[in-house]
Amino acid sequence: MLGLTIAKLKRNRRKKRLLKALKKGAIEGITWEDVLKDAMAKSVVSKEEAKILEHVRGLVMEIIAVDEFTTEELAVGRKPQPPVDTQHAA
């Protein structure tokens, strides 16, 4: 349990260091990958730290993607709407 807590603190420090540098304008990039590359080039994070941050970002995006549904999936269980008569509309 203690090992997990220490690992979590280290991840938070990495992320804070990266976000602080980004906010100051010390690093830049349009995409997350660009930001990480620039951060590695400017020694804000190591290659290993960048890999960890990229992995965590991937996991977060995977979790977020769970909430993405197609129109057909959202329509399941809904009553079909009657067509709108546009010829006789006011």
C-alpha cells in the first residue's frame, strides 16, 4: 500500500512539473505528444517519465471513450418520433 502511495505522489510531481513548465511557456506543443517531446528535449521530464505520462494519458482517454455512443446506440429504447409535416407548417 505504501508503495502505491509513493508511486502516486511521484506521478503527481511529474504532472505538476510538466504543467508548471507548460504554463510558464517553457515548453509548448499543439498535441500532448508534442508537449511531451518538447519537455524531454528541454529536460523537464525524462524519457521514462514521458512514457509513464503518455501511458496514463492513454488510460484516461480510454476511460473517457467509454461514454461515447453512436446515434443508434442512444436511440435504443426510445419511442420513434412521428415525422414532421413541413408542407403544412406555419
